[in-house]
Amino acid sequence: MLAASAAPLIVRASVLGLNGAVSPANRIVFGGIGIGNRARAILPNFLAFPEIQFLAVSDARADRLKSAKVMVDGHYGNQDCQVYPDFRDLLAQKNIDAVLIATGNRWHGLASIYAAQAGKDVYSEKPVTLTLREGRTLVDTCRRYGTIYQAGTQRRSTESYMFARDMIRQGKIGKVHTVEMQVWDGPAIPHAKAEPVPAGWNYDLWLGQTPWRPFVPGRVNAWQYFWDTAEGIQADMGCHYTDQMQWVLGMDHTGPVEFENEGLVMPDPEKHMSDTPITATGKCRYANGVTGYMYQRRGFADRYLKFIGDEGWIQVDDHTDAVTAEPKSMLSLRAAGGKSWADAGSHIRNLLDGIRSRTPTTCNQEVAHRAMSICQAWNIALRVGRKLKWDPVREVFDVPEANRLLWREPRAPWRI
């Protein structure tokens, strides 16, 4: 008996935090809300950090819950990942420190608000909110609860975009007067009949705050192109570039003062059920005279961001990560070996540092809201069909009709 009690206790090095491992007590425990295509693309970036432990996933679809658990458990070599069909049950777990939110756009803002209220830190995919007032509510909620928040506009942490920012701030293209941004054409999705909701799919939860509609696969699978569930490509993808515009120009805590949207081509309502633009050109102007243009045109591979100054220009091709410029001499200053925006590791690292130090991230809630509000203002200008003046302090337009579109009443019970 004495011999047995005297046997040495063998403790794995990972438990003690030796040999570069992180002990369980020092890990940040994450849960995932919404485990669709985007989540499966970015989840490996989270799992690569030894100080992160993913312990839970939630989705309104049973098939995605199952595949997400297989992915997480396969990484850790165990069966510890818990699944929750309702994200509110995940948020109720006391051992969860933070969440990755990668739902469809209709849920980003509300899920982030619920997470903040539950005491969780947040990494939310973009677009961060569905309406402009929801964005201000997100900001206020995160401040009230002390939430560390990071928006998934990871180009802030990407070498090509950081290089462009540095060249502009060093005066290599002179004084910036114009910013060009380009996203792709929207589709015209034809009308189709409703079908039964697939087994294992909580369609009511999937819809969330948006109006109830029959289950039509073309609408559900292409939710980015409907006002109810997204607001089109100017908002869905455009917020990456408005975030860059705000960042580079030093406007993170304010915004433009004038908006308009023209060059509009919409789907034919007699033939199509999609109701967001095929093409459009959003224009905004800052109080200092800098003008931004958001072109919705051409193909997916043609997207870019370009800053034009009085002594030159610099452009990042978003599809290839290539940087071009005039004068070309500034390109010799770019270091080799930077990772593209597809690797969100640096952006996640910035979040983890913020969680540890309780300091704001590079794309915190105020920054993310301000960038998103530009896209939302463009959509409002498009819907009222006129140029609008905007007060970035009070966050109101000069036209009552436009102000009525700052907010949509969420469907019960999703009301904050």
C-alpha cells in the first residue's frame, strides 16, 4: 500500500504549460455560433492557437452542428465539443469566455449583443449589423458590459493593405482626394416555389429577427441578395473597403457627411425574387472634401481598393493581393512574404491580445459600426432615391423618410 502511494505522479507537460504548451487554466475557451461556410473557412485559424480551446458550437442546422463537432473534436483528438441547436444555451455556459459569430448577416448584430450581455467577448464576421441603429446599440452594449469585440474585417491585419496605408500616411501619393472601391454585380434570382423545410433545420431560428417567409431554396441559399436578410453586396462585401477607407483616412470615429447612390440596375420584380441591386454606384463625401466611390459592377475577381492623391495613387487588388502604384518606386519598399487576407491569424491574435489586456482591438465595435454605417447609408440613399446629408455625431439624416430606415422592428421574440 505504501509502495503504491509513493509511486510518482506523472502529469503531462501540456497540463503544466511546459514545452511551449498552454495550460488549461490559461486558455481562452471559445464557442462558435453559426457554423456554415465562412465558419468552416476561418475555424482552422482559431484552432491553430494553442491558447484557444474550442468547446462548443451552435447552429440552427443539425447537419452543420454534426460536421462542426467532427472538425473540432478531430483537431483535439477527443469528444469534448458540445453542440447546442439554440445559441442561447451556448451563451448560458459559464465556462465559455468568448464566441466566434459566423452566422448569416441577419444574426451578426443581435448575436453579438446577446453575447455581450452574457459576459462573452466577441469575434463577429462582417457585416456586423443589419441596420444602422442596431450598430449603435451594439456599440453601447459592448461598452456597458466591458466586451472585447473584434469585427472580422481582417484586411486591417493583412500585409498588402497595411503597406498601402503606410505609403499613404508617409505622403507617397500626396494628399488623398478620392477613394475607389469595387465589388461585384449582384444576381437576378428568378421566382421559385416554396418547399418543405428540410429535416433538422430550425427555420424559425434561422430567420431570426427578419420577417417570416416561406422556405424557398433560392432565397435561403442566396440570402445576401435580399433586403430582409442582408442588404446586397454593397453592404455584404463593401464594408471591408469602407473599413479601409475609414482607417487610412483617420476617420475611425466619425464618417462622411453626404451620401448618394446612382447607376442603379435592379432585378425585374415580375421575373425575379431578389430585390437588391445588380449594379449601383455609391458616392460619399467627407467634411474635408475627400470623396469615396463604391462601384458595384463586373465580376467577383475584379474587386479592388484604390486611393488617389494629388501626387499619385496606390491600389490593392483584393482577388490576387497584388499592389500597384504610381509612382512605381514606392513598391520597392514592400517587404516580401506577407500573408493574404485569407489568413485571419494576425487578426485573431489582435483579439486574443485584447482579451488578455482588456484593451480595444484594431476593429472594435465603434470602428466596425462606423465602417458599416457607410454601407447602410448608401442603401438608404438608394431606397429613398435622393442625395442625403448625414450628421455623423447625432447619426441622423436631413430627410425624415431616410431616418425611418435607420431601424427595422425585429420579429418577436428578437427584440432588444
